[in-house]
Amino acid sequence: MKIAIIGTGLTGLSAAYNLSKSGHNVTLFDGASNIGGLASGFKEHNWDWYLERFYHHWFASDQYVLDLAKELNCEEKIIFNRPSTMMYYHDQFYPLDSPLTALKFPGLGWGLNKLRFGLTTAYLKSTKNWRNLENVSAANWMKTWAGLEVYQTMWEPLLKAKFGKHFNSIPMSWLWARIHSRTTQLGTFQGGFQMFLNLLANRVKQQGATIKMNEKIKNITVSPNSQLTLFTNVSKTTFDKCIATCSPKQLLQIAPPFSTNYSNRLHNQKSLGAIVAVLSLKHPLTKHYWFNLPSTANFPFLALVEHTNFVSKSHFNNEHIIYCGEYLETDHINFTISDEELLNKYLPALNRFNKNFRKQWINKSWVFRTPYAQPIPSMQSSHNTIDLQTPIENLFLASMSQIYPWDRGTNFAIELGQKAASIILE
């Protein structure tokens, strides 16, 4: 079969890997100049490693990543570490990345609150029955079982910072997935995620697939014999099948007309965009890797990540790399203001992490924005998740809105790509 794949992120590449390995004629299209989608990286001339545009790490439980790396004979290049995670509480940062640090965290008080926090976390780690949790909001479940104080200190700030006005309607199944599957050990790839993507893309090409960069899909038409013709900014090609790894709303813009009902379902798949400012500094900002920042603390971003407290600064010419990131509605002003204006919003907050920080510490800065970064799940999402097969024969959609109950991430992107390929191979 002649198969088109729209997008060269890990969903598209893993689908292409399985399909080309089975002998099919696969062509990938991407409007960007570099492969990788949201996991892609960039490299300054004096850096040894690539740096992800949007911060990424793996968990020790990311089995699809580990299995694919083994197939590519590069599993020894996955590096696991246990960097520190900090939680903001009453104008101070406290470690919160293990049962012991949770016991010491002052935001949980003493006695019953700590016990309820520990018991609910242990239950969510052990249970696999997430379907019973999708009928109740994370807010109500945590208030009931962990208690109001624990909810207000630990979980409400996370939900508000992550989902904004939607925080009260996020199903408990989403929070279960985060707690159940994640580990304190975090992983990256030697050379950066881009090196892993390059290895996968090279294997895909060795298996006979073609990758066309800087070719944005403008339109898809369907012929009477159900073949699909893809029109890009430079070409027109007909295929037997097509997998689109874009957002549901992007598919609406390029696909043949769907029924009103299906179009509405795609349109109603809610999501948030992401904005990340990356800074190269002359000095370390902190000694820690990850800072969770509650919305009530009035930081201008959701998380601060000091990447070079996870991987060595020696890979980046001894520069100290930090990310400041947030999820926002795409009509937020931060998507339209200039990079300089955004940095002027962000930079004053860095003194709250290190009072000695000065703007003169900055070697260089970058700002990255994407309109589709975080799906917003709703109660009983399993009944509303879009099937990979669209109503148009031979056209498939594989987006991160379809990995529910799991949260978006490269591990589940790989699983989704493999799932899309297996449907075609049936």
C-alpha cells in the first residue's frame, strides 16, 4: 500500500517505522524544517547536545520508549537520573519528590492530612480501575478522600495552573494516570531527544520510507475509488491511506467535508496551547531541576525547569539552561505579544528563585509557542474519545487528544503511532 503520514513527531515516525518495516510505501509530510514535532530540539554551534524546544523527560515506566529504543539498538543511550522536584509553599520552596519529603512538607501539616495524602497516593499508584474514576472530578474525589486541606494545598494549585478555568471539571481518571504511571526516576537520551528522533527517522528511511520536510498539507481530497490526494505547498500526490497526526481542529481545516455531527465532535475536542521561554545563563539559577508553581503564588508561568540540574552543563558549553513554561488558551495575549514583551513579563520572577539573578546573566534567550499542547479531558471522556478511523474511508486521525486517560507525552505518542499502524495492517 501507498501510505501518507502527516507529521514527523513520534506518533508519525513510530507509525512509519512499523508500516515501512512491513514493506509498505510510506511518505511522511511535515510543514516544519526539522523532524520531531513538539519533541524536536535545536543546537547552538558550541553545544554538544540538542536542547528540546519544549521541555521533555521520560519516566522509568515508559515501556513503549524502552521497547522502541531496544529495537533501534540504542537503549544504552537512555540516561536515567533522579533530579529534585520542588513545591512552592508560603514564599519558600520545599522538596517534594519522595514519600519522605512528602512527610516533611509543611503544607500537609501533621497527622491525619499526611496519612490521607499517603493513603490516597498509594491507592492511585496501585489501582488499575481508572474507569470508576472518570465519573467524578479530580477536585471532588480529592476533597472526599484526601480531605479539603490536602486538596487545597497539593492538588488544586496543580489543576488550576495546568488547566486554568477548566480545573474543576477535570476527571479523576486524568489525575490517576499521572500518579499511577509516573516515577521519580527521569530519563533523557544521550545527545538530546532530537538524537533519538534522528535515529528513528534514519531507520524509517532505511526501510524505504520518504520524509518530506517544509511540505505543509493544504488540502486532502477523496476520489470515487476512496484514494486520497494530498495537496501541499509544492506537490500533489495520491495515496491508498493517510494517517494525520495533527490536532483534531487542524484535520477539519485540511480534510474533505465531514458530517456535521463528526465535525462538531472534532471541534469540541478542547485543548490548551503552550509557551516556553528558554534561557542560557552564565550562572546557575538554583540547585534543583523542577519547580511546581501554584497559580495562587502569582508567578507568570506554571513551571520553572533548570535543565542543567538534570543533565550536565558541559553538554551546553558550560551554560546553564532554564525553561519557563505555561499552558494557556490560544486567545491569551501571551500568544500575540513579542518575544521581548513576554520575557519582560517572565524575568522579574526569577529573583524569587535566586535574589542575585540579574538580566546580565543571560547569554541568549528563545521563545517557543504552540497552539496544541495539552488536551483538556472531560468527565466520561472514554465515551467521547475520537476513534482513529475517521468517517472517510482510508483516512485516520492519531492525535494526543486520543490517548485518554493517559496524559500527553512521547511514550504514549509512540503507542498511538503503533496502534494506528496496526489498524492499517489488519
